[in-house]
Amino acid sequence: MKFLNLLIVLFLFYNFGGSRSSSCGELGNITYPYHLPGTCNWKAYELQCNGHDTVLSIGATTYLVKDMSIENMTLRLVDPDLAKGRCRLQKQDFFSYEYQNPSSKVSTWFSLGEYSAITFFNCMEELEDSMYKLIHCMDEPRSRIYAGFDNFAGSIPKSCAHVATTAADFDVETRWNDTDGVELMRILRQGFVVNWKREVSFFDGPEYNKKTCSLLKHCWASAKR
């Protein structure tokens, strides 16, 4: 019975999900399950259109969506401040997040794919190690901001305090020796890739699962109108 319920959910996704697409600013391939507000109350997949920007909220943090692949179930996200050329970082570190739909037992997991974790430090003294990149645009009156990636920045340097950790494409590590602070900020403005996956609970009995499938079917059908 559980296997049959799983087949029903998959059938509904591929037959009612369809390929209806819409656009928002520069992102012209918004395709189900992602949708703009007013379609259905699946907040994990709801995108906001803010001028020429497509915005997705993950937890309490918002990101700009630069690209999406429904086939690969991936998004390319970027920090809004970095995307607009500002030299500051999100306060919330993101590496994985579960989004539970309140009306069903369907969860959506967002997690990073191949990535480099870039850690920023506020340092009272100058760091002489070339593995730490000085970020001039974040300098403060009495301290400096340095960045390192996890393989090199395994511990907090002396006289430094952790500021934030963010993600960058995995290949930044292969270019680290030839990268300075200016180039690093340019790389971060390109964003990072996030994977998503759905999980459906089948432990609440056939009647609940039938209701869940009905809710999914209604939402998917609404998305095609």
C-alpha cells in the first residue's frame, strides 16, 4: 500500500505538474513546481517578483534566483547585497534547510551541491598567511576583514573573530592561490548552486495519504491554469 501511494504521488507530479512556465525579470523559465504568488500556498516553491529580480525565501533569508533547472532540481542563488555590488554578507549562514508545508506531510529540503565554504574573519591584527584574502571593501576603522575557505581556514586565526560563512562554486578552491580579495568578491557575486528534493510521509495511514494526494493534485492543477 505504501508503494502504491508513492506511485500515486509521482503520477500526480508528472501529469498534473505539467510544463507551464512564466517569467519574472531576467528569469524567463519559471516552471512548475515553482510559481509566482497567487497560484497556491506552497511557500517552498513561491517566488516573488521584485522589479527585475526573482526572489526566493529560504527560512528567514532571501536570495535572488539567477537560474533554475527543473530537470536537475537545482537553483543558482546569490546574496541580494552582493548581486547589487554592495560589500556585505547575509547574517544567516545557509547550508541546508527543511521547508514543511503546514497543510500536508510534504517536506522540501534545500541543500548545497558541490561548493566551497568561504569563511570571513574580523581581525585586529594583519594576517601574513597568503591563504587568507584581505577584503578591502569591508575594512573597519580598527580592524580588517579576511576570507579563507574551509580547507585552509579550519580554525579561527589569532586576534580574529568569525563574521560569517557563505558558499561559492566549488572550483574557487582550485583558483585560490591566484585569487585576491577583489576577485573573490566577484566570484561570490556569481552565486552558488542549491539542490532541492521533496519528501512525503507515508506513516499516517491510507486515509491521510489520500487526502495529501488530493491537496497535491489541487495545487498542481491550479498551477496549470
